[in-house]
Amino acid sequence: QVQLVESGGGLVQTGESLKLSCEISGDVLNIRALFWFRQPAGSQRDLVARLSDTGDTDYLNSVKGRFSIYRANAQNTLYLKMNNMKPVDTAVYYCRTVIGDTHYWGQGTQVTVSS
């Protein structure tokens, strides 16, 4: 099992930056990929960024060049650095991983970008 706990959300203004953290505990050695998703109010949950165990990354087109996903702290913390933020980035952000057939999600952290 894996436990994921997000933090770092808050209220920022357009153009500002924010860094989200996801503390990872449990069966971390079997993690192959980590993800950040986001879900605006009343909308579906979308994939924002992916980090593979080889360091490859993928991003939602609308955040490319502004967001960066990476892992640090002996690989036990996943980060999402968000720069030049826009009101459309407003959402609850979740980290996620998959081990075998089991999906693990954090509880989410709210990010609000004011115009």
C-alpha cells in the first residue's frame, strides 16, 4: 500500500507561482509512475503531469512550459511547481500512483488563481 498526502495549495494571483507537494509513504519501491491530476469545480478530473520511474515527463498542453513535475527528498516527495499561473488553473489538485491494479490517490489540495 501507498499513502499520498498533498499540501501547498492556496490562493494566488494571475502570474504568480505555487509549489505543490505530495508526501509518499508505504510501498514506495514498487512505484513506477507518479501523476498530478486536477479537477475544477463541476468538471472532470484531468491529467496534468506524469513522471515515470526513468525520469520521463509528460504535461497537459495548456501547462507545458509553466508547470514542472519532479521528485526529491530521497524520492519520498513529489512536487508540482506551477509558474505564471492563470485563473483556468483553479482546481483541486491530486497526486496519484498505480501499483499493479491498484490506484492510489491523495486527498487533494485546493488551488485558486484570482484574476
